[in-house]
Amino acid sequence: MTAISDLRSLRDALREFCAARDWHRYHTPKNLVMALSVEAAELVEHFQWATPEESLNLAAAQRAEVADEIADVLIYLTELADVLEIDPIAAARAKIVKNALKYPAPSR
């Protein structure tokens, strides 16, 4: 497997992975967003009862589990964007512009 160093190569690797298993027929926007929601909830579980300090100081094993959940969220989000033909980087940049207008930085 080639190195995955950016979002485009991640998307391409996911396309290849899913094609090899004939999973594309299951990867509808509805199914992907449901899976994304489940994975996001699994990520939340790691922090649900943690104090702010505890959430910043994860033990190595818990950090590894959180990394796996972050990966799952990223994978499903990348696949959803791919299926819907949305460039997530362009969407994020546009959202930052909208947020800057909606929430201007305070004057100093």
C-alpha cells in the first residue's frame, strides 16, 4: 500500500479498499452518515465523564483507542464527501470565511 499523506491519497486508498471488497453498493450517503454518527459517538465515549484536565492527558492505551476512533470518523467523512462529490477542504475553507463573518474577532 502506498503512503497516505494527504486527503486525496486517503480518498483514493479508500476507493481502492472498498472496490476490492465490493462495498460501494453499501456506501450510500444515508449509510455513510449513519456510520459516521456511530463512530463519532464512540469517540465521545472516551471523554464522556472526563474532566477537562483528564481529556488533555490521556493514557497511552486510551490515546491509541481515540486515534482509532478519529480514524474511523475521518474515513467515513472522507467517503461521504467522495460519494457526494464535495471537496471537504474547499467546504472547510468556505465555512471558515462564513464563520469569520458570523463571529468577528474582537477588536484589540
